[in-house]
Amino acid sequence: MKDAQEVEELQCEIAARDTQVASLEHDLKASRSDVTMLRLKIDDLLHRLYGRSSEKLADGQLDFLGDAEKDETAAETPDDESTHETPKEKRRKPRGGRKPLPEHLRRERIVHEVPEKDRACPCCNETMQSFGEDVTEELEIVPAVLFVKQHVRPKYACKQCQQGVKQAAMPPRPIEKGLPGPSLLAHVLTSKYVDHLPLYRQSKIFQRLDIDLARSTLCDWIAVCVEELMPIVSELKRAVVASRVVQADETPIIVLENHNKKKRRQGWLWVYRNTIGETVFDSRPTREGDGPREFLADFTGTLQRDGYSGYNNLSPEIQHVGCWAHARRKFHEARHASPKEAAVALRLIGKLYEIEKRAKELSDSERQKLRKKESKLALAAIAKKLDAWKADALPKSPLGKAVYYAQAQWKTLVRYVDDGEVDIDNNAVERTIRGVAVGRKNWLFAGSAAGAHRAAVIYSLVESCKSAGVEPFAYFADVLARTTTATARELTPRAWKLAREHASAKA
């Protein structure tokens, strides 16, 4: 009996030890997982601080995969002769040489003559004759020159009756009875919103030119310009909302409460762009879905955007299309934690972009046919891989997050195949945000909600100018002088450019 009791006690002790060991193994596994996640976060932060921001991979960068992985990837992607282009010979870039200076620049000739006493021939003492010249060009600059434009209006009256005085009317001015002309206002706008030069720096530059223009004065000028230009932005909004396809994105900015630097909050600039490049920024105090819901209240087409939930509660008449650049970015971020899986994903997504590269010059209907023929096979291979990785990837790991994002957005990610007018991603609208991203590193914050609204108005016109191939300074200098004499529809950047091209061709 005693032996049986001891055996039972030992068995209970062994069971308790086994439970304790299992618990410790579980804790150790969890700790190792936490350590791995923390290391990945540190690596990611170090890469964000000191690494390359570009997601472009160099040729052969994914070749660390084993042959089996490569063969498996190749087997699951379309194997049509039309999908494999013959490698083109790399063209060598011409080496050396300097580009000639543009012909439109003013030339100032400085002739360096041989003194007349030195022109005698050393052999026969006859005077030498000129037979040509060498011209060496160097580029110079004259700093900004401010000048005063005087509007002179002679007065006329009858000398005998001294009545009926006549005088020409003043031409339209951006600021009635104000100091600045259209070109100066255009300079201030482009300096801040194109060249990212804050107003206090502009004020110091004017001081070096012996002109005293306070920052508050420049701010008031921008406010007046926004009032004049607002109808044009409203016309751009009408055109964007009336489009069949719109891309959307958003970016944060810091907004002060009534210019109080101690009271700052995060505001948002939402961006909407149609397929021809007309762009509208919309300033909102939060990132909530009220912004796109109000802006797109009358929109009934296709909206391409990322996976942010703020776009979910829009009108049921809007069809949502996902962005493959965002899905790819998740796998790009997972390439250090799960190199093999990330490399396979990047290679498969790369197949989609190879197809898009060939479809770039096609019509919408031809692009749609090519996508249905080839892109659907590549998408099926990606879906198969996502299902396989989901079973093993930890939900909070970089690979798990990438897989979850792709599968959660899958219905929207594959819709671009059925519409040749829709892009594979919304990189076009993301590129319009770059100006804001660079600008806020310089001007740091908007002084108030009104300041954020003004920035949205000017950025709308600046980015619309860029997409239309219009030089912003020339546009603002001309439009600010004509806001009272032309309609808003005639003054949108694209219409402005077409009118100038027509006038130039006619001339």
C-alpha cells in the first residue's frame, strides 16, 4: 500500500512538473516572439530614419530565393509567350558633354579684343585680319528685381465750361487700392506652395532687397488671393465629382488654434484626383469619414483608394477599387522578417506591374482584355499563396499584417481588372501629396483652420497645374489679373493652357 501511494504521489508530481514545463515553454515562446517583434520594430525605425525610402528593388535583388521557390513562382504565373518580352540590350548613356544653354535666355556679348599694337604679323609686319571667333558661354543670374509699375490716367475736361471730366478706368487689380501687382502675388504663392519657402523667410528676403513687407502683410495677401481663386477650385471640384473615376488619399498637417503655438492639433488634407489630373484638396479637422462623405455626396462613379475605413460608409452607388501599391508595401516591409515569403509576394505582384507596363499605351478596352487574359492568372497565384501563408504567419508579424491586409482588401484589389480606365494603384494621387509632405517640413504648421483652408485652395491649383504641364508662376500671374473678367471654367489650369495654345497657334 505504501509503495502504491508513493507511486501515485510521484505521478502527480511528474504531472505537475509537466504542466509547469509546458507553461514555461509557452512563456518562453511568447517572450521570444515579443523579442522578435521588438527587433523588427527597431530595424524598421532605423530603416525609416537612415535607410532608403524608395520601395523600388534593383534587378536581381530577389535572387536569393532557392531554385525551388523560383520554379514554384514561375509555375503559378501565366506562361504565355506574349508575357515574356525578349531582353533588350542596355543602352549606354552618352558619357561626357554638357547640355547647351537654352536658346531663349538673353545673351550678353563681351568681346575680348587683341590690342591693336599686338595685331602685327611677326613675319611680315602686316596687320592681321579677323577670320572667326571662339564663343565661350557662362551662366549668370541677376537677383530678383522689384520695380514700381505706375498706372497713369490723364484727365480731360472742357477748358471753356470746365465740366465733364473724363479719365480712363483703372484695369482690374487683384487687390483694389492694394500695393502688390499680379506677378508679386504669384511670386509669393509659388515661393510658399511650390518652393516651400515660409512667409517669414520671404519677408527676410524682401528686407535684403530694401523692401519692408511683414509676414502678416504677406499672409493677408494670400487670404485675398484665395478669395479670388476659390471659384476656380469650386469648378475643379465640380469636374472631379462629375468624373467616372476618382482617386483619393489623405495626409496630416499640424494646425494651430488661432495662431497659438501652445495649442496645436492634427488636421487633415484630403485629396481627390480624376483621370486627367484635375486635383482638389479639402481641409478637414479630423480623419473621420465625414470628409469624403460630404465631398463625394454627388459622386456615383469608381473610387480608388487605400484600405482606410473612413471610405467605407459612402454612397452605395460608389464602387470601390483597391490600391496594389499599398498591398505591395506591406510585403516590402516584411522582407526582413520573412524574406522568402516576401520575395515570392513581391515577385508575383511584380508580374501584375509588368503587364501594366505593356498595357500603358493601349486603349481602355484593349487594356481590359489584356488584364483579363493575363492579370487574372497572376492574381489567382497570389490568392493561393495568401491562403498558404495565413495558416503559419503570426497575426501581429509583418507577414501576418501583409497577408491580412491583402485578403481583407481582396475584393477591391481585383476590380481594376474589369475596368481599363482604372489604374492598378493610386500612386498618381499619392504623388500630389509630396508637395505637402515637403512643404510641412519647412512651414511646419498652418496658423489656423483658415490657414489650412487657404493651403488646400492653393495646393489644388498648384497640383492641377503640374499635371496639366503648366508653370504655376505664369498661371497665377495671369489668372490673378483676370479673375473679374473671365469665368472660372475658362481659368482652370487645363482650360488656361488650351486657350494659350490656341492663341499661339492662331498667331
